[in-house]
Amino acid sequence: MALLALVLGLLGLVGLWVLLCAGPRGPRPDPHWPPGPHPLPLIGNLHLLRLSQQDRSLRELSERYGPVFTVHLGRQKTVVVAGYEAVREALVGTGQKLVGRPPIAIFQLILGGGGIFFSSGARWKAARQFTDRTLHSLGMGRGPVADMVLQELSCLKGQLDSYRGRPFPLALLRWASSNVTFTLLFGQRFDYRDPVFVALLDLIDEVMVLLGTPSLQLFNIYPWLGALLQLHRPVLRKIAEVRGILRPLLEARRASAARGGPAHSYVDALIQQGQGADPDGLFTEDNVMACVLDIVMAGTETTSITLQWAALLMAKHLSVQGLVQEELDRVLGRSRLPRPEDQGSLPYTNAVVHEVQRFVNPLPHVPRCTTADTRLCGYLFPKGTPVIPLLSSVLLDKTQWETPHQFNPGHFLDANGHFVKRAAFLPFSTGRRVCAGESLARTTLFLLFTGLLQSFRLLPLPGLDTTPVPAFTQRPPAQALFAVPRPQGH
């Protein structure tokens, strides 16, 4: 029996070795790759990366190896670009040579190479052009979307009033920003008590947490081993539940689109376009679902998380909140609702909104991939090289920000209190793959934040916690705040 156990153990080790060696290899060897830590067999540099804080680990490595360095994620050789100058050269200076996405195992399973965010090549280009065109036609960044956001602001304030002095859960703030995205997507808003709305938001939460777990990150690095250990099953089960909610919503819009007339939502436009020629396969049923999944997940998550961080930081920095409210009272009073064009006359408030996004960038980095041999920062990288532009290193670059690790609205103000644009403010990335929903996110965040502080004083409970929790995005910890109504009039 002992001999049999030994043989089985050896066979298991051999099988593990085969699975690991069958994983994807990096691009062809190049003697002029950037410096980086020496990789260990099989694991590469994973021993140097805290999987729950990978972004911070990469920033620490950049302090040792410079703004461009090589890191081995398992057996995958990857280039990391850090700091404003190097990241800008990567995202802008390379033109279209760094617009690809490397295949990420879990998103290949979820999206099948389709959608907007994780797709590449002709399919991405077609999806991106269609999305930009459609969102513009729906009024993104203009009056119609502002009116939509202000409607949600009114509903949000009603919810906060219903707590009558009792603490409200921070996550309640996601309802308004998420509903803005859903309205653009489906042409209708949801009542906050709608079980479909509640279930969808809860599932998005669960998926985002699962995507950030070390087991899912290991699955992406060692997909063969991850499949053997079934590391991906929990998130796929949740995605299946999300699809189950989305299908009836899509079918309802399909029936509406069949009656003709102008498109009133992103889904309407997808369905109408799908009735014609489709050389890129953009409007197949699978890719329509992939595009909708992308917008549901990414479109609701980042703005929702940023608004929650904004409220949490105002409760922590009460003096900053007070200065915002003084400016709002002086410019808007407490009855006139804010509009996007008010940003110019609210320099301090605008600076605070920008500083929130700089300080707590919810999506620190997403990898790119060279689509051709690419020269970057003095190195020539072959086609197919994974590149991580470390956006958090730009937003925390000590050469660009006076106090990068402190929450300081003064980063966006000059000596006279005027708002100042900063070139290193890149929470939405830059270049060809800049966030498609940037204009929508900016409008939604500004109006909801401004309207919230116009009506309420946000106060902390004892033990206020601003330590991010592990997830795919940088999320605030679950907790509660007081929303104390401010009297009407000055």
C-alpha cells in the first residue's frame, strides 16, 4: 500500500507539472527586456506579489526596478509601466499598438472574446465605435442624461429621508448611480424595491468580490490547474444567474424594437442594428449579451463605488465637507438643483470630486497587449506582449502630486482657489481605450455628490473605516453613516 501511495503521489506531481507547463507562454525571448525580479520555476514572481494587493505590490517593485520593468506571472512574462511619463507614453505615444487585451481566462469563459471591455481586434473596434455613437445619440454628457441623473437624485434623497435620523447603509448610494446606467441600457428605471433590481445589484456585488479573490487570480494565471480545481465555478454560477435576469429584459426590448421607431436605449440600438448586415458578428445573440454584461458590470460598479468613497471621505474629513457646503449654499442655495454647467462656478466642489477619483481609483489597472512589435520607453516588445499600465502609480506619482498619499483637494486648486486641470489625472485611462462611459460617469458623480451634500450633512459612526476591501475593484468596507437633513434656505 505504501508503494502504491508513493506511485500515485509521483503520478500526481508529474500531472501537475504537465498542467503547469501546458499554460500559456510569454512572447519570444528578447535579450533587451526591462529589468525585473528573478523568476522562480513555475511560479515566476508570484511570491513577491500579494494577490489581494497586487497593484500595491507592483508599485513597490517599480520603486526598485524603475518605471518599466518585467514581472513573471507564473510563466507569463509581463511588462509593467509605472508613473505618469511612462504610462502616458504607453497609452498615447504607441498609437494603436497597445489597444489589445491579452486573453484573461475567466473573461474568456464569461464573454467568449466579445463585449466591449475585454475584447480585442476588429470586434472591439466595431463594438467601441457602436457604443460611442449610441451613447452620444442617447444624450450622454448632455441635458437628457442630466435630467435622468437628477430624477435619481430625487429618489435617493427620498430614501435617505426615510431613515429619519437613523444610520443608513453606505451601499444604498449605489442604487441611484446604477439606475442611471440601467435606464440608458434598457430604456426604463427600476423602483428601488423591485426584486429584479435588488437581485441584480446583489449579484453584481457577489461577482465583483469573487473576481478579486486569490483563487480566481490563480485561475487566470494557471487556467489548466484552475479548471482541474474548479476555481472558476462559483463566479460562473453567479454569472449564469445574472444572465437569467438579463434575458427577459432583453426579450422585452426585442419585442419593443420589432414595432419600429427610434431607439430609446442602448439595447434597442443593438437589436435594431442586428436586423441588418453584421460582418463583425457584433450583433449576434451571444455578443449582445456580452456587451450588456460589460455595461451592467463595469458601468454600475465604478461610479457606484466612487460615490460611496466620496460619502465616506466626506464623513471622515468634515472640514472639507463644510467648505463644499459653504460653496454650494453661496452659488446654488439649498433649493436650486445642480446642473453639469455649474462645475465652472463651483471650483472647490469640483476639486473635491476630482480628488476623490484620484485618491481611490476603483480600477487601478487592467492589462493591455501589443498588437504589433512596439517600441516603448527604449525597449522593443514583440507582438503579443502583455503590458500593465499602472494607473494608480500615475494618480499617486510623487512627481505630479504634492501630497500623493493624502486626501487633498488642493491638488486641483491654484493659489487663488481656481480649479486647475492636471495632466496626471487619469482615472478613466487615456488614449484609444479611454473609458467609453467617462462622460456619463463624470456627470453622474458630480450631480449626485453635489445634490447629496446640498441636502444632507454626512456624519460618521464610531469606528469609521476607510480600508479598501479585497475585490476586483477597490471597494469601501460595508458600514453606515448618518445623513442629517440640512434646513432649506441659507
